[in-house]
Amino acid sequence: MARKPVIALVGRPNVGKSTLFNRLVGERMAVTDEIPGTTRDRLMAEFDWRGRLFNVVDTGGIEVYGPKGNRDESPLAEGSADFVPQIRAQAMLAVEDADLVIMLVDADAGITAADEEIAEILRRTEKPVLVAANKADHITHVDNAVEFYSLGLGEVFAISAIHGLGVGDMLDAVYTALEGEKFPEFDEDDDHLKIAIIGRPNVGKSSLLNRLLGEERVIVSPIAGTTRDAIDTEISYFNERVTLIDTAGIRRRGKIEPGVEKYSVVRANKAMERADVVLLVIDAVDGITEQDQHIAGYVMEANKSVVIVVNKWDAVEKETMTANDFEKQVKSKFDFLPDPPVIFISALTGQRIHQVLEVAQRVYEGRHFRIPTSELNRLLRDAYQKHTPPIRGTRRLKVMYASQVATAPPLILFHVNDPKLVHFTYKRFLENQIRAEYPFEGTPIRMSFRARDSSGLDD
């Protein structure tokens, strides 16, 4: 399976990046998310065009700050030299991991100084760039789009993100531009543990990676990816192959510009595509941040197994039950994750580093565990005795039998009288019963409910 190409939407504020993002992914996803426990801006999502899958990145969070760090609520002040460093830093950040860039401009407003600044940055990149002249809802605005050819970025498409006008032609050009590109293939059936190390900048991912490589283990070989992909390292752990997928490049030296941390999820997402188990590293000193929850949400969406690694534990002042209290906070803030194990380490001192691969291996084995059908149905009978499904209207849910039809992550198929009678609370109850008996910690359990009639035959 090939990595999905990444499309970045860039441009100054208020040109319609989030509107186009929502148009491409087919939902109003740029404001909130349905995952319990998180309310967050969407940054990346998948869309399909002409049978090919793409990831689109919404850079709507890029904002411009004045020399004292004060947010400028208005569109970029034209000609203001104070804003140039911030524009350059954030625009380059947005395109760094993209395979193609769509620069949005306002067909109604015409070319601004900020547009010219961003275009100058994009001309220096080696990425293909398309210009989308948005808000072209009227014929006069379509005619105005011609002036954007002067930006020197190539073909200009007059579009209306809110109405969808011209978007199809633009996506055809995206498809054509990337049609001949080669994206790394990865084997989903490769049966050895692959670990991605992800997290916010400066939480200690690089230090953790170096510790794992230096703990008296044999480095088998470096596996080079492309210039835009992470470099993997293969090690031997108790004679078992383990691939560490390095996302340490997320970390940036020096001052973190406004908005930079948010884009750590772009690289994290690319790394997770190839991983089985994700180590989500958080900073014990900073505590759990909104960005940590952002990244955790993407782990959940990717259906990956997860271990939460609390780093810099040596720097925390200890009190009685400090670790227990912190773990309760982790479980509360990440209650949408699938019962992840939590490890407290110090990559700096080596404290509990040995637990990282031990727990990751255990979670990986659970990810591939298959429940015998007879045991699963015995569990179902016991669950029914503990908690009878509630009646909805005049009907009650009946579960005839179940079987696990896939692993990595597990997929359990339930044959029921009517899938519409499955309430999310009973679904959660069944999941908890399964987790209590089987080793699925940190691993999402997919559950599917299929109708089956009373005669015992599938519909």
C-alpha cells in the first residue's frame, strides 16, 4: 500500500482555506470532531478523487502576529515589514511535508502584498503549486482571477469553495500533477512490530529514540525513506525485529513561532500510516495539553494501538501517589483512547526505559490476538446475564452470536435481530466486557452489527 499524497492549503487569513477543506472532505469537519472527550480544530483529513486517496491539510490556523506577539485580527497588513518573518516561517512550515500546495487567494480582493510574499516563498520550493482564486461566485470575479498569473506560480483556477464551482477542474489538475509521482510502498502484512514515536515538539522524542537505540541492542540496518519521509531504524529486541519510525524531525530548535506546534500532527500522521503501535510522548512537566489531545485524536482515527509515555518524570517533584494521580488525569483527558497503558520514564536518565519496548511488544501481541468463537459467545451469554439490553419502543436487542473476523486491530462481528436497536451505551458495555477478559489494552476494538432473522439465516 502506498502512502497517501499530502495536499497543503495555504494562503493569508480569510481567503476560504477551511471552507475548501470542508468541501474536499465532504463534511463540516474543520470546527469540531465527533470523538468523545475532544473538541478540536481539524487539521488533516482524507478525501478521494478519481479513485485515489489524498490527505488534505488545512492551514487555517496560520495567523499573523505583530512584533510584540499580539494577534492581528485583520487580514495581513499590506506592506508591513513586521509581519514578513512570521508569514515566511509559517508558510514554509505548512508546505514542508506536503507533496503539492494549493495557494488560495481572494478573487474579489485581488492580489495583496501578503499574497505576493507567500507566492515568493512558494516559488523557492520544489513542490508543485496550484493557485485557487476563491470567491469567484460572479463572472466578473472569474475574469479577475486572470491577474493571479502574475504571481508566477503556474495555473490559476477560479473557484467557489462554498458552492463547489471550479473545484472539480482544480482537483483534476492535482491528480494529473501527482499521477507520475512515486510514493513509498509499505506492507501492511509485514509481521513484525513497527513503532512510531510521536508527540509535540520538545517532549523528548529524540532523546527517547536515542535511548532505545543505545540500550545494548544491535542496530540491524538503517532504512532510508524519501527526503520527505521519516527515516526508519530496525533493531533486534530479544531476537525479534522491531522497526522504529522516527518522527523526531517534528522537533524544531530555537524559538517556536506562533502556530508551529499544531503542524506536528502532519508528520505524526504520515508516520502512523506505517506503524502498528504508537508511542504518544507527553511532557510530565508541562502536563497534558490540548495539542496532546489533538494528536491522540489522530491516533484513534488511524485505528492504531497506543502507549502513552510520560517523559521527564525525573523533573517532577514527587509526592505520595503522584504517579497515580497523574495517571488518573491521563485516563480522564484521553478517555476516548482504547484503554492505553501509561509508562512514566526519563529519557534523560534512563529511568524505566526498559519498559517501553516491553509494553509496546505486549500491546502489539494483543493487537494480533484472536478470541476463539466459543469463548466469545460464552462471554456474550455472561454479559447478557449481567446486563440485559434495554428495550427500545416495544423491541429488545437480541445478540444471536458473535465471531472475531479480523485482527490488527480486532474486528468483531455480532449477528443481531436488528442493528438499529444497538444503543451506544450497550455497545460500550460489550466492549468493556471484552477488554476485561482479553489483552486488547491500547488497541481499538472495531465492532460491527449485522441483521440476522429468527430462523438462524443471515439476511
